[in-house]
Amino acid sequence: MTLEELGWDDTWAAAAEAAAAGAAVTPARITIEHRGAYEAIGAGGPVWAELRGKDYHEARDKRALPTVGDWVLVSGADQGGVSPIHALLPRRSSLVRAAAGEKVAPQPIAANVDVAFVVTSANQDLNVRRIERYLTTVVDGGAAPVILLNKIDLVDDFAPLVARLAEVAPGVPVVPCSAARGDGLDAARAHLGPGRTGVVIGSSGVGKSTLLNRLLGAAAQDVQPVRADDDRGRHTTTRRELFVLAGGGILIDTPGMRELKPWTEPDATGDDALAFDDIAGLAAGCRFGDCSHDREPGCAVRAAVDAGELAADRVAAWRKLHLEQTAQARKRLEKVGAKSLRQRLRDKGVKGE
Ligand code: GDP
Ligand code: ZN
């Protein structure tokens, strides 16, 4: 495997030259993070890498430590076969989650991601705010978002969903797909391509694992041998976390990726929200994705009330919950000084195709 297949390019080479400052070091990309040690892959194959104690102790928070997807410069292996990490090359992007410990602290879970596939499923009511939060995490992290609208095999017509997503996230590509049937996989892969790194994120159950497996295909190259122990008796993972696609491109799938919940996730999406699935179903027909079913034109929910198909007090109860949730979400967003998703997309130069 060449460095280029792992995402290396001239810009990385220039960054490496500056960071090496003449030292005899070689680049490697982190593939698996262990407690205190890293598996990485360089031009010569897999290497064990370790931060020097001083670098570890001086790290202000986890953002200063290597993570999967990072490029590091390592010097030759010591007698134990471990290569000290000489430098961590400045990241082009990083997906950061708020790790819930005693304190909520930022924790990068993947670095140097070019494209993040945000998966949503066509057979569920679209949770607009959740999608917005995923997209915000991606855009803030410096990666390009692509929405995968999965499970289109389960609906008759997915065009209205695509239209709503386009409203919610102007300029963000939407790829309708079915991991089950194989639809849209090539269109999704087209956003990767040689040397480009992707991740797949989204709520549980939307089909991320199935999509990942389908995107990887049978011919994906594992960059790390799967093994239980290395030759020093050190226990190593049997999980692979960084894959190179047969047709070019890299996919990262770490356990942390699964926990990349948008960190402003509201707490009221559970039972309360589910109790209103009649309204959520009707809301798919509203003209506006964020319709509050109040005075908006083209409101399918009010139309159902007018037609006597839905009780008006159902809508009143929904609106009460909705307003509470919106107020909570707004408070959270204000706390982090968040800009609107639209503003963020504009700032990052995401434009319509
Ligand atoms: P994850 O939690 O996001 O990783 O979701 P999974 O990949 O585990 O998928 C959840 C369920 O949805 C599984 O039963 C899958 O077989 C199913 N599934 C995934 N993709 C599709 C699809 O495109 N169509 C249908 N009908 N089912 C799917
Ligand atoms: Zn409405």
C-alpha cells in the first residue's frame, strides 16, 4: 500500500518537511488508538507508535493527542519495536465529540476526514433538528457533509424527502440509497475517490453498518492485520478501524464514531416525540420542513384538522411539546454561540451543485 492510497499528498509532504526539521522521521497514519499506544501504517507497513512522555503530559486536552486518521512522523523503532512519535501533523479536519466524563470535554474521534456521510432512513419521520446537529458537527469539524437517505426500498416515493432535506441543508448533496438493495452505492462512493477519507455517522438503526459493509465491498484492503497479540505479547484489537476501498478512498469506522451523537442532542426525542407519530407522519406533507403547523402555508397537519381527520387538541398538545423542545434547543445553541447551519454552510463555502 502506498502513502497516497492512504491519503498522503504534496501538501502533507510539505507539512511533514516543516515538522521534521531535518530529523530522520517517516510519516504514518494512525489506524487504531490504544491506551497510550497507536497502531499506524506507513510506506513500510504497520508500525507501533507511542507518544513521548513529555508530549503526552504537556497535552492540554485530548485534541492535542493523536487519533485515528492523524498523520504522525515517527522515528525508527526502538528495541521493543515501538516507534516514538516525533510530531503530529496539523489536522485538516477533525470530528469532535463531547466526551461525557466528570466534565464534558472535547474529544476528537477521527482526524483528516474529507467527507462525512450523515445517514438518515427514508422509512422514519425526518428529525430535522437531529440532522441539523449532525451537519453542524461535520461542518464545524471541517469536513464536507453528504446526506445518505437510506432504506428507500421501504417507501413508494422518496422524492418529497429529498426535497425536504434540500430545504433543511441547502447545498448539501443528498444521495438516495438502499444498502439492502444496493441502490446509490456508486453515487456515495463517488464522494470518496482515491486518497479521500470518509466516515459514516447517524442515529442507531438507520443502516450505518450495513452501508459501510456495502461501501467497502468484498475487495476492501484491511490496512492492519487482525490479530490478538503482537510479538511482544501485547494485547491488540481484533477490530479494524481504517479501510482502503478497492476503487480508492478510505473509510474510518471507530467505536467512537458510533457515539458521535450531535452534542446538542435534545433529551425530549424519546417517548414524547414517538407519541406524536400521527402528526409527524402528516408533517411530511407540509410545505416547510420545520413547519410548526400554526400559520404556515401548505400545512398538511392543519389541512387534516380542517378535514376532520385529526383532532385539533392533538395539534395543540404537539405544539406545546414542540415549543418546549425548540426553546431548550435554542438555549443550548445560544450557550455554545452557535451560528445557524445555513450560516455555517455558507462560511465553509458549501454551495449547491
Ligand atoms: P446502524 O445501527 O445504523 O449501524 O444500522 P444497521 O446497519 O445495523 O441496520 C439496522 C437495520 O436496518 C438492520 O436490520 C438492517 O438490515 C436494516 N437495513 C439497513 N439498510 C437497509 C436498507 O437499505 N433497506 C432496508 N429495508 N433495511 C435496511
Ligand atoms: Zn404543518
